[in-house]
Amino acid sequence: MYRTARPTLDRTVLTAPPRLMGKAARVLNGNWTGSSTVPSRSLYPHQWSWDSAFIAIGLRHLSPLRAQVELETLLAAQWGDGRIPHIVFNPSVPLDAYFPSPDFWRSAKAGRAAGAPRTTQTSGIVQPPVHALAAWLVHLADPGLSRARSFLPRVYPKLAAWHRYLLHRRDLGGGGLVSVVHPWEQGMDNAPSWDAPLSRVTPAARHSFQRADLDHGDAEDRPTDLDYGRYVRLATDYRDRGYADGAGEFAVEDPAFNALLIASEHALARIAAELGAPGTARHARAERLTAALVERLWDPAEGMFLCRDVLDGGLIPERGVAGLVPLVLPALPPDIAAALVRTLRGPRFGLGGVARLVPSYDLTGHAFDRHRYWRGPAWFNVNWLLERGLRLHGEHAQADTLRGSMVRTAEESGFAEYVDPYTGEACGARGFSWTAALTLDLLSEPFGGGLSPARFGTFDPSDRGGERR
């Protein structure tokens, strides 16, 4: 593997955990609704899918029971076809508090054929599948409580159905990888990687929707009205098709979405083993998906993975951080893992150099904007994944340095939604739940230690027996 000299670790973060953990806990307590955690009381007043997975990973250190309930609440809104919707709406929140609201998605009616819940209002699209990984880590936090509540036996069938939906309904490119049919599904809403595919989409008229996000955030930090018009058009068309899956006008194979599915497949194999069933088949499936990821999305000239536009068949020449997230996969070929580390440390992403945290987009790219949502700012969930990936591949010095920067920036920014990658200046919402939760997780693991492949829920190639853990 690619190795570097050990950078100097900011030791001030090592004296902060008790105070900072208390601050993070107060954010999570303040955003707790009684059955789930909102990302932000003002900007995001409902339950979001991948937010809840990351939140549960941090909550397990504060309350394993609450972490279990977080995931159980989300899974209770699962559709009959297996999809986990990206938003579960709180009926006590006014309709105009967030757009698109339940009356836009019309899930119970428009999604009837796909098995949408009748009594719970949700969106109709999905988000990255981090849930099995989160469930495995939550179980490990208190196995006794988990077994007493039958946590894994209750969530395993739902998680298996979720993966089945993605693998069977969303292989729109025919190459074994999952496609997203809306930028919101990938989670990095307005990343430059979507610009070319979105250019085919005729935007909804500006007067046909009323954005609520600009009431709580700076317009310069948020997606543009043109972006939103295209998001609304795609979502409207998908709804009007009864949420039936197909290529439509937007279908993209994304490396981060697929890498998180692979990591969660490994975790699901470990859950199966804990329940007494062999996990070998799931580990093998994860290995096949890893091979497909490399075959379809790896670009050796760029030293990273790129998105593939399913409709025109080509790779999208935009260097977004999604192309580095596969570093979380232990079965990556060593030369590819080493190339990802070099790209992370190079001028495009600045790890350990000009960047305080890894940006969401190439620092030297034509579309880089240090403050606008996913077009440059740094996000804590992505940096958490990269920290784990670096550690998984033996890059402990770089992982320690990134962890120290994340902890310091989380406190200084007031647990911001995202930050300027150079300065750490807060952007978006403050008191953001996954920032607080993942800070708790980082503080709960010793520096220089970290998670082994087994604890991270991924696959140790020497372990094929599917035995209990």
C-alpha cells in the first residue's frame, strides 16, 4: 500500500472528548422527536433515510436503545416492493415547512402499486443504503440488549428486502450496479456530476413550486432555482408513473451509492451469521459487486471512480468525492486503493495539505464553489467514510489527521451541516444531527485504533465461514 510519513496530529482534540461529547449529545437530544431524529429542527423537520443510518451509528454510544428505535422507525415506513423512502414525514409538521411536502409525493395513492404505506406519508425515491451497516454497528454496541429485543431478527428481513429491491429493480444499465433515478437519491443533490444528465431534463416552471429551504439557508449556499426546477420535474414524472422503475430521463450509476451497498452487503452477511445462517453467499455477492464497480466505474487515468450516465453509456468526466468513497471496501485491488489515497492527498482533494476537510468536489475543477452545497464544501458523513476507509487500508496516520480535523471543525462550526473545505467556516444548518452523531463516533474510538474490518461490517477475505461474531 501507499505509505506516507506520519503527519503531526493536533493533540488538542484529545483533551476535548468529555466536553465535546456533551455538546454532541445535546444536539441529538434536541433533535429527537421521541421515535426518530430530525437532521435539523428548522431546515429538515422530518426523518431522512441515510441521515438516520449515520445518526444511529453515533447514537449507539449515547443510547443503544435509541439507536435501535431510530432504525426501526425508518424501516416501519418501508414500501411493499422493499424500497426505503428517503423521507418519512411527521404529520404534526405543517405542510409548508418543507418542500416537496407529502401532498407533492402523494405516496399512498401514487405508490399504491409499489406497496407504499397507507397510513404513513413518505417520499417515493430512496437514498444510499447505509442501513445494514448501521444496524450491525448498533448491534455490536450492546449485543445483550439487541438480542433481548430481537433487534436483528426483526430488521434483517426488511434490510434483505431493501437490498433485493435495489439489486433487482435498479440495475438499469445491465452491468450489475444500481442506478439512481434522481440526484436526491444519491444524497449529493447538486453535485457537478449531475449537470450533464440533468441538462436533458426540462425544468418545472418556477411558479409551480415554492422552495422552503431558502427560508432557513443562504441562497448562495443552496442549489439554484434551475436545479430545483429539474429536481421537481424528475420527481413529478416518477410520481406520475406510479413510482415504477425505469431509465426515464435520468439514470446514473454512482460509485458512492454502490460502494455503500457493497459495505452493507458485507454487514448483512454478518447479521445473517449472528442469526445462525451462513453469510458466504452475501460476501460473494459483495465481491461480485466490487468487481462490477471496478469494471464499470474505475478510471485509471483519473485515479478515482467516476459516475456512468446509463442513458448515453459514458463515464461522466467530473471528479466528485463520490469517486473516493469506495475506499471503504476492503476487497478493492491494492493498486486501486493506493491510487485513491494518492488522489485524496493530491491537489484535487488536498487531504493533509491545503484542505482542512476533504471537499465534495475537485478543488481545481471548473465547477468548484467552496460554499454551494455539494459543489465544493466538505461534509462530515463523507469525511467519516473516508476516515474509515483510510484506516481500513492501513493509512492510520492520514486517518488520524483527518479525524483530528473533523473533531476540531465540528466543535468550531457548531456541528454545521457542511463547511468551507479550506477554513472550516460553517455553512447550511447548525446543530446538524449527523455531524453531532459522527463526532460522537469518532470520539468513542481511540486515536490510532479504529474499527477492524469485522467491526466495520465489511469482509475480511480470510473469513469465509459465516460464523457468529
